[in-house]
Amino acid sequence: MAIKKIARNLCEPCSLRVGVGCPVAESCHTDAIRLGEEGFPYIAYADDCDSCFLCSLDCPNGAVEVSARMALPLLTKC
Ligand code: SF4
Ligand code: SF4
């Protein structure tokens, strides 16, 4: 799983959610995130997330937590 959570406590007062609408669901090209009641985003299909990080970049409040799907290669000295 790559997308880990969307912090509801940060979304509650979000001016984007109550104004133009939360942008993160539209950011998601895999449909892992959807919009629920009252414009709250929720994780619908976590296994489909490919860790593109667009949703976390589009949230101005840091509400979306995503981790890398694969471990980064270890850096070694030449
Ligand atoms: S995910 Fe970010 S932009 Fe969307 S409602 Fe929550 S805080 Fe606002
Ligand atoms: S990291 Fe990318 S694929 Fe994963 S939920 Fe966010 S926008 Fe969708």
C-alpha cells in the first residue's frame, strides 16, 4: 500500500473543501482516492496507488500521507 492516510482533522476546516472542492481526488489517476459526503476525500482503492505523490503535492495542508511503493536503492560508495 502506498497511500497511507488522509488526515480528517486537517480536512474539516479546509477552505478548499468548502469552497472550490478538494483537489486531491482529481489528482489521482488511479482512482485510489474518491470524494465522499460533504467533499471529504477518502481512500477507496489503496492497492491501486502507484506513489506518484500528486495528491500530497496538491493538498496545501499536508493532509495526505503517501509512502514510496518500493524501497529506494541503497547508495553505496564507489
Ligand atoms: S485533502 Fe487537503 S485539500 Fe483536500 S480537503 Fe483535505 S486538507 Fe483540503
Ligand atoms: S500517490 Fe498518486 S496514485 Fe497514489 S493516491 Fe495519490 S494521486 Fe493517487
